[in-house]
Amino acid sequence: MKAAYITQQGSPDVLTFGDQPDPQPSPGQLLVKITASAINPIDTYIRSGAISLPIEFPYIPGCDFAGTIEAVGDEVTRFQPGDRVWGSNQSLFGRQGTLAERIAVGEEWAYPIPKNMTDEQAAAGALTGITAHLGLRLHGNLQGGNYLFVHGGSGGVGSMVIQFAKAIGAKVMTTAGTDEKRQLCRDLGADAVADYKSPTLDDDIRAFAEDNGGLDFWWETQREPDLERTIPLMKKRGRIVLMAGRDAKPQFTMGPFYVNDLRLVGFAMFNATPDEQREAAEEMNRWFDEGHWAPQIGRRFPLREAAAAHQLQEENTLQKAGTLSGKIIVTPDS
């Protein structure tokens, strides 16, 4: 099969397009012909070596996939050949990545694609959608009527947070850097949208949550979170959920934090169990069928141009190029 793989870590140009052995499904696995995969920041971190993980070369990156089952191993009970499936959590802990024409994946990491969802949509919503769902439901216990703020509502995770929070029944405020991106956030359902560079942003957040006595939920997407600024904007027993800032070392005054019963929760979706991720996927599928959300696709690349796809993701994650709204999708060349 054709795949994009690396034999050493480094810049995007270490990605090679070429032949790799076809995977064979072991007991409990599905052989999936991939029709779409998506690029995530973590894929670029592993490829570059910015995150130190034990990997074996040649290494195929890629967490997200969508495709059609070609064969099933013994002990598979939930799927059969011909089923369309999507999933994430690949390329980690010894699992094969998804920048390839085929993948052997444990059935516990695969979910049915809704009838009216395209394979590209399924791949685009995988990691970002499960991340958003876990943060809102499992870790943050978001409830209908809660007031939530999330930075960067046009981004991969931010756009999912907006749509899922609205599906739950929350009030949502977000930020974006351009008029076009702010309109996108409104189209996704945000109740209030501000320019993240605005000098009155904190006053705008206070006004948004004034009737509620403050924010119930702050979803932090920034690499350098300012908790000293965030805490005064929170309502008693509010939750601050962190999913970014790996190297950040924020400082904040403890008094206003603990006397208001605030909670600070960090999480990574890869720590969630197969059952926890499956529960998230099932509700995501139901919400899609009910019309509550749709993934945002920004760019498409053929598999042979995976290096360019990684370059674009890296420019927008690390260099803040601002040239991407939505997910990068990679499809097989034929």
C-alpha cells in the first residue's frame, strides 16, 4: 500500500510518500480502506520530535480516519465488511497511523459513520470532536443554561466546543481574529463573538455573563493561559478546563480561586478509555443526525502531498499564520 511515513524525526520534509506493507487484521481488529484522514497539531509534534514518545521507524503518523471495512479479524462483533467507520487515537502507543491507504484498527476505536455524513466530515470531526466532548461532558460536566467562554471559536477544537455546548443548551461566547472568522462563529451558534485583540474583551465577557453572575465554564485553548485574568470572570463553582499550554507555567493568586470553589481541570483525549471515547462518539453521531453540528474543513491534500499538509498545520499552530479555518483533510491518491 502507499503511505506517508518517516524514518527519522524532523521538519515536514522528512515525510516520505512510498510503499509500506499492507496491514493484516489480528483478532479483534478491522481492516479499513481509508478514504479520508485529518491532520492534527499532535501529528506534527510527534513527527518533529517536539513530543518525546517511543516510536518505531518507519513510522506512519495520523490519528484520525474514515473509511470502509474490507475485512474483520476473529472476535470482531460490532462490525462487518462493507461498514463505513470513523475513529481517532491511532499512531500512538504502538498503533499504526492513518496517513496510508489501509489501516488495521481495533474495533474498540471505531464507530459507525452516520448515513448522511461524508467520510471527509467523519475524519475532520474525529479527534477535535472527541476532545471537545470529553472536555465538556466527562471533565467539565457542562449543563444546559451554563455560560461558557472559549478562545478561538473558528479553530478545530473551538468550533466543536461551540456546537457541542449549544447542543447541550449552554450560552456560548467566543473570540476570533477577523470579521470572516467571527461570522463563522456566529454561524456555528455562538451567542456572542468578540475580537480576541479587543482592549475591552474582559469587560465584554463580564457583560455577557452578568445575568449569570459570571462564567460557569472557561475552555482554555491558549498556549500561555492567563489564569490571573480568568479567575475573576468565573462564577462560584465554575470550571476552567485546560487542553493546551504544555510548557506554560502560569501563576495566579490562590485566594480568589479556592474561596469561590473553582475547579481547574487538565486533560488529554488520549488518556480516555475506549468506552469513554465510544460514549462520546455515539452522542456525536446522534447530534449530527439531529443537525446540531458539522465539521469545518479548511484544506484538502492528496496523500502524496502529506508533507505540505503538515507544513500548513505547523505554520498555523506554531507560527500563528492565520491562513487556516477548519481541518486539513488528506485523501488517497486514487
